[in-house]
Amino acid sequence: MSATSRRREQRGWYWYDWAASAFSTTVVTVFLGPYLTTIAQQAQDAGQRITLFGVLTVNAESYYPYIVSLSVALQILVMPVVGALADVAKSRRLVMGVAAYIGALAVMGLWFLDGTGYQLGGGLFIIANVAFGSAIVAYNSFLPEIAEPQERDRVSSIAWAMGYAGGLLLLIVNLALYLGHESFGLAESTAVRLALLSAGGWWAVFTIIPLTRLRDRPPKQPAQEPVAVVGFRQLARTFRDLRAYPQALLFLVAFFFYNDGIQTVIGLSATYADIELGLDTTTIISAVIVVQVVGIAGALLLGRWARSIGAKRVVLTSIVLWSVVLGVAYILPAGSTIAFMILAAFIGFVLGGSQALSRSLFAQLVPRDREGEYFSLFEVSGSASAVLGPLVFGLTLQFAGSYRLALLFLVFFFIIGGVLLSRVNVQEGMAQVSQTRADDTVA
């Protein structure tokens, strides 16, 4: 592929981060957690029994963390199938597009979340989150194809910065809508539902750009069986084959733990600020905007720093900083608006770099022609960890009644992940991938 064609695809690829970040920021980080918790509380106050779809009785405050855990558990079942489909389908873009538009439509359906209909909100969020993870599997699997090894840290970091910029722009619009809802003649709940609706529309519209810019490669081995069978069989094969890539395996285990902490902080920080710190929605949205603004610079600067000292060292540094963030958040007194905003800026600086460089670092350890398969395992590892964090958070909250204690437990995930990542030998892992390719060529 020529450098010009490669750059064209890279520029198109960046736009999916811009599109999908609306779901991460507007829906997951800011509006849905507190709003769905309020809907569940209204149902509880009205005498309804709060359940996870009639199976398990929970309290209203724990409903959203449990829904997050359930959605991620379902991601783990679906993403291997999507990874297999991305590798064997004639159009990887189609796989990504179908998943993205299912998620976008589910998010737009949150417009109908009102009154005491907490189950509708839980169901739509589960669909959206499963689709989000599935689309990311196909999206990430393009990275080794469109970027040379020396480009991947830069390309991945630029994409994350684009994501921050897109999420920031929509969030500013939604902040103006939320703050000015009375002047627009809207109820507060209507403003929130419009924000959720806009996130789905944003996701749908801007996904068109990568779908038109990316190029499909013919699959190395077209599917000979139903894709569901191929997916889980391929996942089992991948686990077996990981013995040939011990550094990739060690990285995935490390990622499982430290990503658990990252995803739980992202998903539940708004709820923590609302319920435990007593901060209003305006402050929470403003803090997320700070995260996005600082995150753009952080992703680009940490990506540049990685070129000097290596992605692994930058990620290890960010893990230490994440632990500091949790320690500070634990001791924040209620109503600490300024301190919370400073903490948000700190989070923004380390967030993009830790995630973007984890993606590019894993891309160095992935066998060629099996990108979808291995990135589905990457997402499974990340999603499996994201079950544990919200689950621990929810259980601690339900039985100890303390958001602060629940937050403190997350430090252990960063400690374990950091220790394991420090043992990953990236150069050895890249050599293992190169040797396997050479053996395949000779064979």
C-alpha cells in the first residue's frame, strides 16, 4: 500500500473515534447513570420492586452498576463472533457498520426513557453497549492494516484525540441545552433525553466517514461454517495459540486488571460525584468537558512521549497516576467542586494516553491476517475486566453502603495490572510474531 493510500485510510479511521465517543461521554460518563438511577428511585418510591429484568432484586442505587456489568458480560459472548466475522467476512466495514448502527439506534431509543420505566433504559443500554464493543472490535482490527509498526502509537493517539474532540463538542452543546432548558421551555428530564438522543444521532452520522474511507481486504480464509461456530472455535484456538505468544498473553492479563480500574472509574464517576459528593449535574458535565479538553493534549503528548521512551513505560506511568487519582477521590469531602475539577483535569491527561497506547502496544504483538480474532480477544479481556469492577463496586455499595470504600477497592486492580505489565517484554513479543510469519512463509 502506498503512503498516500495509507494516510487516507488513517484519516478516515480517526473519524470513528470522533463518532463513537459521543456514546462514551454523553451517555455513559455523564447523563445515563444519574438519570437512570433517578428513574429507578422513582419506581422504588412508587412501590415497585427493583429487579434485573425480574430475576434479581436490587436497590435503586445499585441498578445501574449491575446493568453495566450485565452488558459487559454479554459483550464477552458476542465479541468473539464479531472478531471471527471481521476476519472471514468479505467486508470488515460492513461488520463495523452494522454493529455501530444497532448501537446508535438503541441510544436514540433512550429518548423514550421517562417516568418509572427503568427496565427500558436498562435494556436499551445493554443493546447499545454490546453493539459499541462489537463495532470497536472490527474498528481496532483495521489498525495493523493501515499503519506500519512505527506509526501505530501516533495513529492510535491521534484517533483518541479526535474522540476527545468529538465528545467534547457534543457535550458542550448538551451542556448549553441542559443549563438553558427552562429558557427553551423544556423540563430537565426532556433536556437529558434530548442529550441522549443527540449522542445516538452523532454516532450514526459520523460513522459514515470511516465506512467510506476504509478499504476492505479479501479474507485469507473465508468462513466454511456458521460464523457463531467459527467465532467460539476461533476463540478457543486463539487461547491455544497464545502459548506461541507468551508476551501477548501476559499483556492481556495485565490489561484485564488495569483496564478494569479505568473502565469502572469512567462508567461510574458521574454517579459517584452526584450521590457521594453531592455535586450538581452542571458541575459534573463541566468536569467531563475538562477531561475532554485536557485529554486531547494528553493523548497527543503521551503519544509523542511514547516515541521517546516506549509505549509500555508511558502506560506504566499512567497506571501509577490512576492510583493517585483514586486516592485523592477517596478523601475528597462532599461539595468539593474546585478539587473535583482539578482531579478531572488530572484524569483527562492520563486517560487518553493509557488507552490509546494500550491499543497500539497490543497491535505490535498481534499476528498478521488474524487481527479481528486477536482484537476480539483484546476487547474480551477489557470487557471481562469491566464486569468485575462495576460488580465489586455494586456489591460493596449494596452491602457496605459506601461509595468511597467501593472506589478504594479499585486501587488493587491498578496495582496488579501494573506489576504484570512491567514484566511484558515488548521486543521479545514482536520477535515472536515475526518468527511465526517467517515460519508460515516457509511452510
